[in-house]
Amino acid sequence: MFDKVPDPSNTEEALAAVVALRRLADRLELATVQAAIDQGWNWVQIAQALGVSKQAVHKKYARRVSRHLG
Amino acid sequence: MFSGLRGARADLATMNRLFPEAERLAHRDGIDEPGAEHLLIAALDLLDESGRRALQEFGIDGNQVHEAMIAQHQEALHGIGIGADDNAIDALVPPPQRPRGPYRSTPAAQALFRRATELARRDRSPLLSGHVVLAATEVNHGTLARIFDHLAIDPHHLKDIVEQALAASRPGS
């Protein structure tokens, strides 16, 4: 939840907030997918939780996350 | 003279070093595709001294550019009342994988590289880190501009310093 809404008259700051939010969302998604895999979630469960297809989430993260097997 | 096929080959060789490093830096940050800021830091880390020397005039190195990038994103989030725990996220971000397949980067990174190669051609020179820094000083909005602002670097002043560093690196100067 935002405490404040970006002031649309301050375009530079508002656009910087958008960029920073995108970056935060990307980082949070990767970190959380890694945490989910660490906890034993499978790709179907992660895809459902993110509201995307299994293929999409697998393509994006299969090589990126670490699998700790055994 | 540095032009034609030889120049194109050298630019390609530089690209083959620069883009994987930019991708590694982006992945280290938990970002999928490198932005212009990652390309700038990769150029400072990997290429010649010209860019580093210019930033040293301001007491700045590549690590401080990276720290400024993080700080300005945090400031932008604070501006809308969000305080994210970057350390907690960093602890979960998996280590970078070895780049595979075609290079991927944001349009901002591609534009920065294109402009830097134009500046190298202008100088009839291989692509130097100074050209990447010089191209970065021409970006008036967005993350690069905010990084310089955060570091209290006047891009016009930096531009002058880089031009001098590049001139000094030319043969016969």
C-alpha cells in the first residue's frame, strides 16, 4: 500500500517511482520464486500463485533459480 | 586510423566482453535484463582506464556508481512511501548464471551502447570506457541521470573531463 501517490505534476519523480517499483517487483518475484522452490513448491503451484502459465514461469526461472536436490 | 572491418571486429569483441558482464551484474541485482546503468558499470570494470580516470576526478569508482543506482531507486520508492528491505531480497536472489544464448538487454542499454560506438567512430578509436561514460552524460532523464545527480556529478562537467581523458588516450597525444 502506498503512503503517498506520486505527484503527477512532478513527472521526473513519478516516472522514477515507476522504474523503481518495476525493479522491486522483478527482484521480489525472483527472490520469492527461489524461496518457493527451496520450500518444495513445483512450477504448477508457483504459476498458479503468480497467475501465469506453467510454461511462462518455467521459461523465465528454470535456469535462473538454484535447485537444492536431495 | 581505426575504421572499417577492423573497427567493427573490435567493437564486436568489446561487445562480447561487455554484454555478458552487464548481464551478470543485472542478475546479481535480481534483474533479468541489464539496463544502461549495468552497461556503464561493466564498461568501467572491464574496459580501459579512460572512464575510470574521469570518474576518479570526482572521487567516484564503479562500486559507488552501483551503490548510487541502488540508493536512487530506494529514494524513488521512499518518495511514494515504500521502504523495501533490500537485504532480505538480496539474501534470496540466486547467484548469476553463466550467460547463454543471444545477448539480452533493455532498450536503454542498447541505446547507450549504440551512442558509445558512434562516439568511438567519431574519434576513429576502438570503443573505450570513456565513450560509454560520455554517452551516459548525454542521457538527461532516468536512472543514469539520477545516478549522476545522487553522486553530485554535473554531467556537463563530467563530459568535459571524459573528452580530455579520451583525447589523452589517443595515439600521438
